[in-house]
Amino acid sequence: MSAASTPNLSRLIAIMARLRDPARGCEWDCAQTFATIAPYTIEEAYEVDDAIARNDMAALKEELGDLLLQVVFHACMAEELGLFSFEDVAEAISAKMEARHPHVFGNEADEGQSREDRWESAKAAERRSKGATSAMDGVALALPALMRAEKLQKRAVRQGFDWPDPSGAAAKVYEEIQELAEASSDSERVAEAGDLLFAAVNLVRKHGVAPEEALRQANAKFERRFRGMEQLAEGRFAQLTLDQQEELWQAVKASERGETA
């Protein structure tokens, strides 16, 4: 990284401090708290991901700046409360990265561990040092539900709790489908629907697929195809019968495959 980034980062920190100045700052910025800013932080992280998905490097530069501002914002509020500063944040993550990569920054041998095993072993040690009592500790509640389900399952796998092959996970999905169909109350349906989704995540994971990414791709595909149907219907889509709509769906799918419907 360029050393020229240091004065620019100092400038950004100074701008944030000025915005938070009770006497000369911005009323909106001064009124914010960790809780009110957190949703913006999450939103900016998703916008970074979106820029990467679109391979838009100009947008990525802008969105990374927006995300960096969120980090500076939180650090500024923490410093006002005497908790920590941006420098403390940078020092903490630097120490963490060095500790998690002893094969790079230290003299430890690799010992044949995979990169993921080394990383997870280091993270587990960190959790224990912070008083963790369960393998489930530290999986953030704010994660997207599919991603959190996958992380919880991976934690369980490291404790030996997993199906030996995908067939067991597949059977569980079928079982949960039946239980959802048999649910007799709203609360039961919610519970069984959750079990079904959790089981589906498990099955997808057993096939080596990231559930969150798979669903994102499925969402994008459905949206693309639905827009295609709307175009073919020329503004009359909602007036078509279900059979007519299905014909358009098949036509769009055939078009994607380069076939003639």
C-alpha cells in the first residue's frame, strides 16, 4: 500500500471529528450513536459486495471509501467516550493478523495444516482467551440467516457433528418438507419452515457450495427471467393465465440456452 494513504487517512479522521464537534459540527452526525450507525455500516458492506459482483472498479473504490468512513465514524464515537481510537483499532487488527499467520510473520512450521485449519485454530484460541464456553460462541447474530446457518454448521462439523455424506443431509430435507406439510398452526409452520431452510443449507454445504452465494445467483437468475417474461408479454403479463405465463417462462429459458421455444 502507498505511504501517501497516511495523510489522507488523517484527513478523513479529522473530517469526522469536525462533523462530530458539538459546537461547529453537523447536527445529524452529532446525534448518531453506535446503534444508529450500525445499519449504514452493514449497508455499505453490501454495496462493496455489489460493486465486486458487477466488476465495477470505479464503484468499488467509492464504496470502499464509504465503508472506511463507517469504521472511522465508529472509532470517533468510541474515542469521544474514552473507549478506544482509530489507532487502537488498527493496532488490534494488525496484531490479530500477525497472530493468525505465524507461518508468515513468525517462526512456526506449517505442520501440514491447511490454510483454513490454521485460520480456524487461531480464531478458536482467540475465542477461548475471551472466555468462550461453546463452539457456537462468536457467530454474529447480525449475519444474513443463510450465512449464519452455514457458520453454525461448520462450527459443529469441527466438533465431529456432521453427516458422513450428503445422503443423510438429503434425507433430513425430505423429512422437514413432510413436517412442514403436516404443521397445523402458524407457529408450527414457522418452526418447520426454519428447520427446512436450515436442513437445505446443510445439504448445499455438504455439496461444497456456499448457500448465500448460491441463493444470490438464483435470485439474479429469477429476476432476469421474470424481466424477460414481462418484455415478451408487452405490458400484459398480469393479465395472462398461469399456463400462458409458464409458456413465457419456458421461452425465456430456451432463449438463454440459445434454443427456439
